[in-house]
Amino acid sequence: MRAIARCRPFRDMITIPDDMNRFFEGFFGHPGEKSEWLEGAWNPSVDISETKDNLIIKAEMPGMNKEDVKISIHDNILTLKGEKKQEKEEKEENFHRVERSYGSFSRSFALPATVKADQVKASYKDGVLNVSLAKIEEAKPKEIPIVIE
């Protein structure tokens, strides 16, 4: 008699990158140690949201200093670049598992024409980069009053 297994296709799809990383780690390097071939395969996760006045991009960059991140805008493309450096200590440690990712990254985002590229504010706190881009006046929603005749 066979037990009924619940089908969870989306959960399986989410774990594919981790499964592939484990495969390549075991093939190209020692278990629990990333090979040089896989280093630099890190990108910060971002959330993009919108308020009445601004377009907001939040990027998770734990363990980084604000000096390690560069923000630029060119031809309505916002680019976040940086490098998350691996902590290296002189003492010999035997790692049993290494899951944190390190390396250089570059993320680019096409900005809508409704954003003022010259009015960008950025802040960094607790490992989260917050970029706020002001909208032009025409892009802001306007309320039109209803006149009762």
C-alpha cells in the first residue's frame, strides 16, 4: 500500500537553486565550501514600491558598509553596485557549512519617465539600502472634486 504524498510544485521550484548549489559545491569543491567557480554569484534581494510622491527601492545588504555600495543613474537606468567581502581571519577554522554568499554584484532597474532622476535620496540602516526617487508633478494622482448641480 502506498501513502498519498501531497503535491507542492511551487515549493519544489523554490528549492531548485539551493539543490543546484549543493550539487555544484559537491562537484567542484569540498562539501560545505564554495568553489571559486561559484563565488560572486550573489545579488541583494529588492522590494520596489510606490507611494503618492515617490518610487521606493529597498535592497537587503546584510553585513555590508555603506562605503561598499555605489548608486548611479544614467539614461533612466538606476544601478546598484557593490561588493560583499568575506570576513577572513588568520586563525585556522574548520568550517562545517558555509551558506552565506559573498562577491561583487550589480543590479540595474529601468526607471519610468515619471521619476525625477535628479532628486534621489538614499539611506542605509541595519543592512537595508533605501532609495527614494521623487515623481514629477504630472505623475502624481490628482483628485477631482465632483460638483453637484
